[in-house]
Amino acid sequence: MSSPVSIEAVMAGLEERRYIGDRPLATSIFLALALGRPLFIEGEAGVGKTEAAKVMAQVLGARLIRLQCYEGIDVAHALYEWNYPRQLLHIRLLNDSADRAAAEQEIYAKEFLLRRPLLDAIDNDDPVPPVLLIDEIDRSDEEFEAFLLELLSDFQVSIPELGTIHARRPPFVVVTSNRTREVHDALKRRCLYHWIDYPSVEKELAIVRARAPEAAEQLAHDVTALVHGLRELDLYKAPGVAETLDWARALAQLGATRIDTSLVDATLGAALKYQEDLERAREQLPELVEQARGA
Amino acid sequence: MAVQAPDLLPRLAAFARLLHDAGLDGGPGRLTTATKALGFIDLRDRAGFRDTLRACFVGRREELPVFEAAFDIFWAPPDPRVRAGFLPGKSRPLPLAPDRARSWMQALGLNQGAQRPGDLQEVVNESSGYSADELLRHKDFDEMSWEETEQVKRLLQQSPWRIAERRTRRSRPARRGEVDLARTARQSISSSGELIRLLHRQPQLRRRPLVLICDVSGSMERYSRLLLIFAHATARRERLETFVFSTRLTRITRLLRKREIEPALSEVSKRVHDFSGGTRIGEALAEFNRRWARRVLGHGAVVVLVSDGWDRGDPELLAREVSRLRRMSHRLIWLNPLLGSAGYEPVTRGMAAALPHTDDFLAAHNLKALDELGSLLAGLGRRRTVR
């Protein structure tokens, strides 16, 4: 499929692949595609940022290239690296009399290049431009951000030994961040911005139905209401949509069709990951469960 | 791509200016993006129009409410039944400087027919979250004496300490350390694949981020100003995040970025509305731990908490939050101005509860004490203290 022609087309594409998004998100995606700009998606952990990029790749019929960021990620891990062992072997196999300069040129050719995700995305021959997902950019450091800045504005990279490589078909770039730190304004300025919030009860229920169909209707309803109750508590880490789905699946595995206090108590770890949060939730568990069942 | 409506472009530029005055980036780059983006959508689609401008002009979550408010006020349809800019259930306050608010009201025709002149200005005040139980007094930092400022600045310049470094996951070429395979291989290519010399690498070092959390409640009044000057000077050379609290926590990192100290401090006093109120250290730290810790305590941050420990809140809560804060930071330093006065013992309930959970407990009553803090920060080891 080529680039969607309207906001509605994006909406339909997302829905078809069981991603329950809203119109503002579809608008941002549509515009990012139309303008050829990267899309910067922020939101709490587990609200579906990465999933949005994955689903968009399916909608576009494009290859998904994912770059997971971490502290210390650098050009060698993100862009390219020379395959030194191969180069060494090659040069040792050459005749001693061979011309040194020619040999050096030979070993700095594309076949000695280890292509990392970013080079892969820029230098692509795909029929449809790929979707480049730069995941959790907040985990990388400032040096890497500065490097991305250049890449994202011109869609080109320079390799000293080879020259500059332009993207013939720029990829659709999605950058995600959990906001564990503030990403520099200069990078954001090159992107369109979208904040994904926790969904409403109705929307989250629709997500559970679509993504965890093994959970019975009543169970899906109970779990969604319970998670919304938990988010109201003052927790260190409120459960995300991903946790709701995990929890619904876990309870379905146990054969539950409704929730009760002991069942919730036993599986609470699917939703809350901090000891303090678990304690706080357990203090008011009967009320929370009661409230969720009644909702 | 041409925008369909003829008068849209100047309107859009004016909207960008309003956003700019309200603290968002409404510069030419974003304006150009927005203009282009609008070419792709149906302008009669109001929701799409709003979504488009949001995607183009907003860059941070905190900016979302400001954007929505500005949008409501600026693009409000002319409706005689409601006062412009006050769509029921929709309008939110817009943080504008008083003079800008006045000129915008004039420009948008908001003061005509308004029941109360100065609407926007009053909205601004409501936005600051006045509540009855907070002892709110608006402090003016503009009265700072010239000598005081100069003295602090001079002293901070004379003792140019820098915060200690930590190892990062990046490496740099070095004479010793781990063998750097990539560089070694690369070099041996020029000698036809013979390994002649091993090259080494070592982890790169970077300065630790510093987080300052300052108590500016009534009992800290005499010290708050001094501490803010300290924060402003430190922010010039370190990666510093600054928060102040009395009954509520406010992040002032961005406000302190102004180069000149006077405008920076008057900005702080304008935005922080509970200077010299009561103290709830526990609640303030709880808020920090939940809302900010994960965002500002990465990369081995050092936390400096400045407070006299006079707390009206629950000591148990305080102990719990201080202990959590410590677990999330590389080092937690508590500065107490009272520690400098003769005969002081940390016996207030709050202080007694929190003390076992801090790594260091230092004085902060004068410039010399701040200088000693500087030496401590400069001398921090690479490893965490054993706790």
C-alpha cells in the first residue's frame, strides 16, 4: 500500500490491524508521512508507542527497521562498522607484490561494511520506503542525539572511506521516548510531536477485546476497570496498557471469568512492579476489586 | 502547498506569536511546518485543524494544556452568548506576562463586552493554584542588593569546582586499558595484516548530573535567595536540575537558564507562588519521586536537598520518601542551614526521621558552607558509598 491519502485512511488502517488509536494520533501519522517528517511519540511506558510504529509498517506494507537505544549507543552500533576480521583476512590473502593503495581501496568497499539499522534504513532498495523505529531515544546520550539530528534532517550519512550516501527513498521515521529524560529541543524541532495518554475506560476495553481476545467479556471489563482504579492511586509506576493486556491474559490462563480479591492479590505482580506500589494497592484491594466489579 | 483560505496565513502567524508569548516555540521553523501541514488537511475539519496545529507547535507534554488554552482563545468561533476565550468547559488559563496579556486581549477583542476588564490577567492568577490552606506570599527578588549578588558571583568564580565524573558506556583511545580491537585491526591493515602493536581503550568519563531540591518555606526565608543565586551560578557550568518547594514542588530549571541573574530570579519569584509558605518535605519529595525522579535521576545523578527539616507533615512519610530518593540517586546530600548555628542538634521530628537515610549531612548557612559543598561534589568517587 502506498502512503495513505487521508486521516481517515490512516485510522482505518490502524483499526484493521487491531490497533485502537484515536484521531489525533492518526492525524499526526498522516501529516508526518505527507510532510516527510519524523514523528516523535512520547508517553508513559506501555501505552502503545512502539506498537504504533509496528502497526504502521504493516499498514504501509513496509519493512520495519528497529533501533533500540541504550546508554552509550554509538555510530558503530547504530549506523555501520567495518568488518575488520574480514578485511584482515582479505589483505593477508593478497599477494605481497600487490599494490598497497589498490588493496586498501579494495577492502573499503561496501561488501566489507557491516550495515547497522540506520544505514539499512537510509541505503534501502525497498519497493516501499521502510519504517525506521528509533525506540526509547531517552535512553541514549546527548552525543547520539546530536548525531541523529543530522541524519534526520537530511536523510543522508557520510562514511569517510565511501563518501555520502543519500536516501533515495527516505524512510518513515518514528522516534519514541518514555521521558526518562528531556530530549533536546533541536531534535524535537525536526519532528512532529504526539503525546499518547492513558486511554479512557471504553477505549482500553476495546484494546483488551482486540488484543487479548482469550479474556472473557466480563473479565476484560473487570480488569480494565481495576487498572483504571489502580491508576487513580498515587503510585510510583502506574500500570500501562501493556500491563492491562498482560493481566487479562494471565487471568484468562487461570480460567477466570471474573475477578475476586484473592485472584487479584495473587496476580497483582502482572500490573505493579514496585514493592511500595504493591503494598499500597494491597491495603485497599477489597474496595478496589469491589469498585471494579460494580463499574 | 498553498493554504486554501486567503487570510489564514497572517492569522496563523499571529497564533504562533501568541504561543510564543505563552512560552511555546512559535518560531518560523514551526510556523512553516504548520503552514505546509495545513495544506494536506481539510480546513473545514475543526478537530483535524486543531490536531494538526498541535502536532506542529507542541514539543513537550507540559505544553499541551497551554496549547489547548491558546487554541480555544484564539480560534474561538464568534459567539455572542459566551465571552470570547471562555468557552464553557473548554478554556484553560494561559500563562502570559501581564503586559502581553493586556495587548493580546486588545488584539483579540476580548475586553470588549467583558464583564470584568482584565480577564486574562485574573485567569493567570487563578492558574497559580492559590489555595486557602497555603500561606502564600509573593516574594520579590528584585530587591536584592548589588553587593550581595556580586559577592556570591565572585566567590563562585574564584572556586571553580566541577562535579565529579562517572564512567560512561562509551570508550576513548587510551594508552592502557582494554584492547581496542577495531582500532588495532584497522592499523594492522596498513601493515598487510600483521599485528604490530595493540591499541587500547578506556571508558569515557562524563560529569554527573546534579539535582538541587530547595526548601523555600518560611523558615528558610533567609537562605532561599542565596541558594537560588548559587543554583543560577552552578547551572552555568553543570548539568543542573533545580526544584523548589514549600507546600508544593516546582521545577525551575528552565527559569534559571536566563543568562542574567536578575531576570532569572524575578522569573522564579513570578512563577513560584508558595515562597515562604509552610513546609511539607515529605509530600514534596513524594511528588518529586513520582513525577520527576525517573526523568532527572538518570546517568548517576547526585541529589542535593536543602532544608532545615522543619516539617509539618508526617515523619514516617518523610523517612520513606528520603530513603527512596537515596536509592535512586548516586549520592544524597542533605544541606541544613541550621547546622551552622552553635548548639544545633538535628532533633526536629522530620530531621531525625530523615537523617539515617542520607549519605551526607552538611551545613549551608553561608557562602563558605556552599564552597565546602563544592569540594565534596568535586571529590565524589566513581562508586556509590556503601550504605
